[in-house]
Amino acid sequence: MYERKIILCLSALFFALTSVIASAQHRPTYPHPPSPADPQGPAHTSTQTRKQSIDNVQLEREARELSDLAKSVPLDIEQVKQGLLPKDTVEKLKRIEKLAKHLRGELAP
């Protein structure tokens, strides 16, 4: 009976020591500061702004072309109803697809 109490006390002591040691080894983690908003500095922003304005001009040009092509398709379809297929209709539709895909990719990458 005495041995059983000693074993029980030693087990409890061992458990208490291991839990204290385990909690002592835990190091608190502190939050890291956020990364800089512009990692390449102010010189990069002027280049980036210029590139965006060039891209915007190109996007506007492509959107206008897409609109013009789309407006011409109903006329081609009217001719198809009459049994005539304008030779550039298929090419217009391919160009519309290409422009739409490019614009979609630029606006929602």
C-alpha cells in the first residue's frame, strides 16, 4: 500500500513537471509587421501609372472595335437569312471572340 502511494505521488510529480516544462518551451508568437505597399519604391509607381494609362488607351480602342464589329453582325445575319454569307462574317466573329477574351482577361485576371 505504501509503495502504491509512492508510485502515485511520483507519477503525479512527473506529470506536473512535464507539463511545466512543456509550457515553458512555448514561445509566444508576435504579429509580423505588414510588407510595404510598394516594394519597389516611388520610381516604380510612375512607370506603373504610365503603363496603366497606355493599357487603358489600348483597352478603350479594343472595346470600340468590339462594339463596331458587334453592330455589324446583325446586318450579316440578315444577309444569311436571304441565303448569302458575307465572306468576312466568320472572321468578324473570330475577332469578336478574341477581343472579348482579351478584354475579359485584362479586366478580371
